[in-house]
Amino acid sequence: MSIENFSKRRAVNIAVRGNYSLAKWYDKQGKPRTFACRTTRVSPFRMMVEVPVVGKVGDPITSYFNDFGKLEGFISDTTTGAFLFELEMTRSKREKLASKLTWLEKKLKNPSIPDTRKDARIVPVSPHSTLILADGTTHGCFVIDMSVSGVAVSAQVQPPIGMPLAVGACIGRVVRLLPNGFAVKFVEQQQRFDLNRLIVRSAPPPSAGGAKRVSTSTTRAFESRRLNGITAATQRD
């Protein structure tokens, strides 16, 4: 099914965070890479998922979502920064997913329905941003969550612990590797109400690899701030 056709079908518009693995994507140790993702529209048969690495039509997908559990299937259509995920499951599991979606839809319409889950960190409305490395190259990235002191990111690149970089307009240093990305601690604590403006960037990542180089002036500004102000952070709160 195409994304256009799915947009006309009955589904629930809901953002659920999770992670996924693409076939033939491995880390330096030869283990499957895991990336963060977030749904935007879900039915018992398929879902639209915003992602840092899109993949190709037909690629098999293995995923896990807190609300849905482990889901498997394949990509049936793609767009910039997202793909349509066709779900392969038994009839009983599909019925269970349908029931879960019904509950989540009621929860959206009536927030007073009890929910014991708690997430202290901020999840941006749009998850796509850019990474700027010290050499001036830029990479698309997916913002998992953020706080005034740091941000969790998933991306095609895997910078090592200690590397200085910028997420959007916020400069920081990689302080921890995560199963589906890495954590960055900001050099300077940000104001909560400024986070979306500073971190989120409108241009989503491309579907294939290939870093771009930013202008010389941007590189020089980054280098100047990095060399004169960045101090090592030991952990992301």
C-alpha cells in the first residue's frame, strides 16, 4: 500500500516511541544497528513511522514499541524521513493490537483516563534535526528526547564518547552510547522554552547516507566555540 492510500484509511494518529532495525545495517562489531523511531499514524495492519534512516521499499523491519511490543514486517512505501511499515502478525496479535489502539484513541480524546506511565523528559513535536561535527560536516538525526542539559539522538553516524558536536544550535559532547543512539550533554544549560527552537531543525534526514559540509563561516564559528568553551561532561542527567 502507498502512503497516500494509507492516509485515506481508518487509523489512529498517535505518536508512540520505539526502535527498529534494518536488514544489512550493522555496527563496527558486526551487530545489527538499532535506531530510534516514532509512529505518526497506526492501524492494526500498518503504521507510518518517522525515522533517522529510511531504508528501501521491501526491506524487512524488526521493531519494538513500548505500547505495542515487538513488531515485524517490511517497508511498503517511503517518504523523506519516514516509511510505511506493513505489519506481519497472527490474527490473535492483530486483534490485540486493534484493542490497544482503541484504548489509546480513547485516551487521546479523554486524558482523564488513568495512565501510570511517566516521562520526565521532553519529546519534540517534530523529531528531525541535524548534527554538525567539528569538521563542519552535517548529518540528519532523530531526536529521541531532550532536557535543558542534554539530548538523546539516533542517527546513521555513531560518534564516539567524548566527541564535541552540535545538535541543531546546541553545542555539547557525546557522554554515553545508547542501544539506539547516543546521549549529548550541552556545554551550557538551555532554557526549557527554547529547546524546540534551538534543537529541532525543519530539514529531515535523507533516505540514504552522505554527509554534507556546512559553510566555512559556520565551521569556523563552531571550531571557535568548541576550542574556547567546551568542557568534558561525564554524564547526561
